[in-house]
Amino acid sequence: MTSAPLSVDEAERAAAVFKALGDPVRLRLLSNIASSPSGEACVCDIQDVGVSQPTVSHHLKKLREAGLLLSERRGHWVYYRVAPGALAVMAQLLG
């Protein structure tokens, strides 16, 4: 952002990421997943963030749509991991 002006596409992408991160529950979910020792987390392990399970699913969907998370269904559970490069892109935008 400080080395060159953002293009229209870059600004739209950054706005989508910041919008997704503009909710404390989403920040906690992303942090729980990113800090998991295995690099991924089952929704069953991260749903204790003070909201109902359907609300957790809604927030995880928003993080996926913003390109911050990847998900994989394994049996009854869905496992989430931070999308490759997602944290680096955010750091670059803020750096």
C-alpha cells in the first residue's frame, strides 16, 4: 500500500479480506485455526467462541469466501486450514 497505489482488483480483494476480518468472532476463529499445532482444526475443536454452531458455520463460510481459509470434509466433520499465502498477503498490505 505504501510502495505503490493499489489497483482496482487489489483494492477489492483487500477490502473483502478486511471486511471478513472485521468481526471479533471471525478473528478468533482464524486465530484458533492458524495457531493450531497441526496447521488445521476441526470445526468441533474451534466452535467454542461464544456463539451458536450455526453462527460459527456462517462465520467460517465468510472467511472461506474471502480466500482466508480452505476446508475439507472428513466424515461428519469439516477441517479448516489457513489458505496458503493468506497471512503473508495481509502482512504485505499492512507493511
